[in-house]
Amino acid sequence: MKKDILLATNNIGKVKELQNMLGDNYSILTLKDVNCDIDVIEDGITFEENSLKKAIEIYNAIKIPCIADDSGLCIDFLDGKPGVFTKRFLGENTTQVERNENILDKLKNCPYNKRTASFICCISFYDGNNKISLEGKINGRISFERKGTNGFGFDEILIPNGFNKTLAELSIEEKNKISARYKAIEKLKYYFNQNNI
């Protein structure tokens, strides 16, 4: 019998990715699936604080084991920004295209060797008893333009180390092997197996 796990999102891309990686033992639900419209205020100063806060608040309201994540792009040339403010550094109502274009514009005079960046994903899980936060990270460089369609978020502007194309230009299989989210979910899978969740 499949175990229900609530992923604190309505992003279908994230749901498919998680379902793909966790496998058939779990049924991944979205906030929409459980009629949850809780808007958790992400006021933490770290990715872990934000993701754990979301997982705990939503579990306490819905009583379904909850996975929440917080992630962000940390660009060395911009002193680690946008970092923990990645989702809202241009305001709540901006599109991902606008965010990506804004970053490209800020780096327009930055040479390739100084466009180093990392994407960090922190995934937290809470089910009323078990509580854990796990982090994945991918290093790379910011491209000079948006490229690719296989992905979401900043995938179209981040070129991972060892590649000459963006994450969004990689196949799903290639991306899953190296993405920050993949690394964090792999750690979560191990945690689930060790703790019979």
C-alpha cells in the first residue's frame, strides 16, 4: 500500500520529480490535492529554517507527512545573492523569466570565469515524530542567455560544472543525476529506508 506524502507545493514539475525519485511506494500529493491554501511566511535566514517551518506548519494543519523545500541561487559575483531571497528578490508577482533576465542583466559585464554560482536545495520532512532537513548543492556558472526547456526555476541559466550546457538543456535523466534537489532527495530516500518511513 502506498504511503501518502504531502509535498508543500502546487508545482507539478517538483511533484513529478519527487514521485520519479521516491518511487512507487509513495503517493505524492500537492497542496491543491488536500485543499490546503496555507501561505507559510518564509522569514528564516537560512534555507533550512524556511523549509522546516513550512513542513511543520503544514503537517500540523493537515496531519499528512509533509515534505517542504526551500532553495536558491547563490551567485559569487553578487556576494551570494539572491540566496535565501531567491523566490522573492524581485517581489512576489514576478515571473521566473523576469527573475532570470534580471540576473543575466546584473551579470552582463561579468566575464565567464567570474560567473560562478551554486544552487542549494534544502528539503525538510516532518510527520509529527520524525523531523529532518537535508541539503543538496550543485556548482556551476551563470550562462549569458536563457537556454533549454527541460526544467524550471533557474535551470535555463545555470551551467553545471563539467557541462557546456544549462541544466534545462540536459535530459531529465542527466539532470536528475546531478541536481541539488536530486542530491537532497537521495539523502531523504536513505533516511526513509533507515527509519522505515
